[in-house]
Amino acid sequence: MIYVFDTSSISVLKDYYFDTFKSFWDLFNADIQNGNVVSVREVYNELDARFNNDERYAWLWNWIKQNRRIFSIPDAEQTAFISEIFKNQHFQTLIGKKQQLIGKPVADPFVIAYAKVLEGCVVTEEIEKPNASKIPNVCRHFGVECVNLEGYLLRKGWSF
């Protein structure tokens, strides 16, 4: 199974310090090497905005930059699926007004589209809410699997 990581789940990794969670990082990096963990360029851009100038998490930003190859550029099939997402007027709110006005990166539709095309699973910390346009809601609507980081760890059978 391929897991497409959202910004929120990569951001949670800030609490998994390298020296404290060495076995996690060994397994996670191996999963990346095996092609089982991927993401999208827009997630990289969101992480850049969040961690690039934060000295507390310089170690995480360095790790993200070293693994930049997992953050892919969308292809035609993914772009076509993004247009399918936005045909649903309710899901157009995946991109907030503020994000539109100031040109902030928006990863959510790209993450969902990549998982759909790969027949993979989205990993996000967002929670499904009734009548919302959150990642889990959109995933359910389009039949895309979706878990949080804990769900990913459980599926992998990892415990620490």
C-alpha cells in the first residue's frame, strides 16, 4: 500500500525526535526508500512556510529537504481528478478565501488526487466532520482510504 502524507501528518513528526524515536525513523525512512510513503509538492510548500525559519525544528526541516524527492509534481491524471473534486461545489471550500487572496499553497486536493490515482491511502490528522469539506470527507465521497498517523503505524504493525 502506498501512503500519501498530508502536511498535518508530516508536521506531527516534529514530536518524534530522531534521538528518542530512532526505531521509528529507521522504519519510516525504509518505507520511504521502498516507495511506500509519498506526498505532493504543495505539501512541501506548506511545510516550507511552517518550518523553514523555525530554529526549534531545523532538524525536521533538514530531513524534509533531504527527502524532497517524495514530494511529487501532479501529473495530468491527478490534475483531471482535482477538477472532479471541484465539480462538487461543497468541496470548493477546500481552498479557503484567505489562501486564495494571499496565494498560500493548498495541498489538500492534490493529496487526495494523488492517493486516488495511486489507489493509495491518505495520511492526515484532519478529522471527518458532518457536512464539512475536510480531507476525510472528500476521501470518503470518492472512495479513497484515509487514516491518521496512528492508523498508518497500526497498519504497518509498528509499536514502540
